[in-house]
Amino acid sequence: MTDLAGKVALVTGGSRGIGAAIVRRLARDGAAVAFTYVAAADKAKVVAKQIDADGGRVLVIRADNADPGASVAAVEQTVRELGGLDILVNNAGVFIGGPVEEATVEQADRLWAVDVRAVFVASQAPNCGPTNISMTPTISNPPITTISPSAISRADTVTGRPRPAACTPGRGG
């Protein structure tokens, strides 16, 4: 990555796994980083404490991306408290394990709300940064056998294997 000094990033689902690694890398490269979490407050505190100890700027936001208002509020809070938003990483995701026929409508609704609608809503929020990176933590290899619209949309149509996450210009760029 390049030097990100003076840039502000927001990572959804940044308290653990791939999201936490992205948060740490952005901070290490000089960005001020906000990140959201839903339930893993203890893990979010660990990530924030590490960034603080390394001299970085970090903002932890409890936000459930299934709630469109929470997605927009996370963008607005990032802008207000960190002075702008240059990079949005849509990393939050829901995974429904098991065969499709065993999934409930409620599970599918939550998956759609977090994996698809939240990306759309956050990307359209006022002051959303020029760089919008959409991740998919729910893809599987070997071929997909579970429900995941975001995984399916990023699967290679020939091999069924995941393609790299998309980087697309967001608002303002």
C-alpha cells in the first residue's frame, strides 16, 4: 500500500478477521481509521488499543449494518469525528452455513440487508469517500454451496471461484 497519511478510512465489520487486518494495515500505512462492529466489543477494543499504542488515530463505532440508518450514521460519525472520509471498505458480512434448503427467510433477509443493501446505503451516504472497496468475507472455496448474494456476484462464472474484491469510485471521484 501507499502512504495514507492525511487520509480517513471507514471499515465496516472491522473488529475481527479480515476486517481487523484491513483496519490495522490502513492505520499502519498512516490513515486515521474508523471501524464498525456489531457484537464483538472485546475484539474491537483490542484492535483499537493496538492502533492507539502504535500512535494511530482510531474511532470505534457500534453499528449493525442490517440497519440502513446505522450505516449512514457510521459514515456521518466518521466524517464528523475524523474530519472527512476518503476510503470506505465495505467488509461486514453475514454467513449462513448449511444447505440452502435449511436456511430461513429471516436469515436470508439479514444476509441481504448486510451483504447487499448496507453496501449500497453506505456508498450513497453524503460525504462518502472517493475510494469504495467492497469485500466479501462469505465466499467459499471449493465451490459455493451456501447462500450469499455477494459471494455469487463475485464468483467467476467459469470456475465458481471467488474473484478479487471490486474497487470502484465512490462519491466525489
